[in-house]
Amino acid sequence: MTEAPQPSAEPTLRLRGVGRRFGGLHAVRHVDLDVYPGERSAILGPNGAGKTTLFNVISGDFPPTSGRVELFGENVTALSAPVRTKLGLARTYQKSRLFLGLSVEDNLYLAVVGVHTGHLRPVLLPRKDRGYRDKARWGAEAVGLTSKLDELVGSLSHGEQRQLEVGMARVSDPKLMLLDEPASGLSRGERVALIDLLLKLDPAITLILIEHDMDVALRVAERVTMMHDGEVIVEGTPAEIRANQLVHDLYLGSGYREEEP
């Protein structure tokens, strides 16, 4: 576990009054949030709480309909997703965006090319491409997929595909990583591997994850934000979240029992 961030540090992410509407639907309402450099944070909540919409606003996939988004001390509210990526933001999505017909190495290579050039080049530049390939292989090693470099992504297990998605975010050298339900659909063993992977991330990287698996979220995160109906209703440490009756009533239910991974 990384050391707790210094309260005096400039937040990596600051949200003030952020909202997002889709017609008459308020998917996100008046969200204030500070996440500090190196912090491991989780956003929890039932389906429809607004978690992924909030990620989409942070990453620039959707513009907010109200409020302000700051990344690394800069107002990025009006900036596009590619610009935010170049500033140091990387994310994964609920649904896989992998190229299943390509190899693990090629997926990582394309992630490196995309963040460095913003597009895929029709002309190969051998010296640069050699560096990009080296970075792709480094990314595979970072997420435990070195032995799978030449395998087609479609042949990987679901857990290995999730590892690859983290690797594709990692090769962009992000300052902030947003992971949207990385444990979704994983077996017990795959969950253990994911927790280990996330705990071993470079402590300089700020991490925010959306997660339905409470055991994953409360083991990885130092700070937890609970959303309901588009609003933040509770914030605290994992211990405070476990003990909070409102969290149990709205999300965990009376049958929740923490498991060992």
C-alpha cells in the first residue's frame, strides 16, 4: 500500500459542482471530489448511481453540463479526451476495447503509438517503432503477460484480457489511471491476481477505480467515495465505509460479509 498523500499537495483531480444531464435525466449531480497524487481511490455505488458517467466526464468523453474539472492543476473542462490523455490521463472501460484478432504485443504496441502520435501511422519509422515495440513488451511484463506476447487476445482468459487492459493504460505513462470495473466477471483466482497487480502499481501513479466487488475495492483503495442517484453520499476510509450503516442499507445489504480474496 502506498503512503497517504500529503494534504497540502495540489490535487491530481479536482471536481467542483460537476453535473451531467441527458435530457431530463440527471445522471450526475453537484459532485465535488479531490484526489491527491499517488492516492488509491475507489468510487462505489449501485447500478445507475452515475459512476461511469462521472468517469466519462473526467476523461473528456462527455462534457459536463455544469461544474468544473481540473487535472494536474489545470482547468480541462472544455478540453477533449485526446488532450487529457496527452496531459497524463489513462482509462479502461466497462466493455472491452481490445483488438481480439491481434496479438497481446500488437494491442500494447497500438496503445503506445496512439498516445505518442494520436493516430496510427500508415508509414513505419523503424527507429521509433523499435522503441514502441520495446515499450509494448515492457507493458506486458508489468502486468504479467510476457509469456502471452504472441497469443491472439481472443484466446486469452477474461482475467488476462483485464490484465491487458491495465497494461494498455500503463504504457501511456499516465499520472492518473481510471479503471472502470476491472474485476468484473473475474474468477476468485483472477481477482487475487488483479488485486496483486493493482497493489504493485507505481506509487507515483494516482489510481481511481469503479468497482462492484467490495473486496477488491476496499483492499486496493485508501479513500472511498460512495454515489447514489448521481450524488456523492458518503466518503471515507475503507474501515469507515465498512462500518457505515447507510452504505449497508443502500449497497451492501444485510447479507454482506467480507471475504478473503
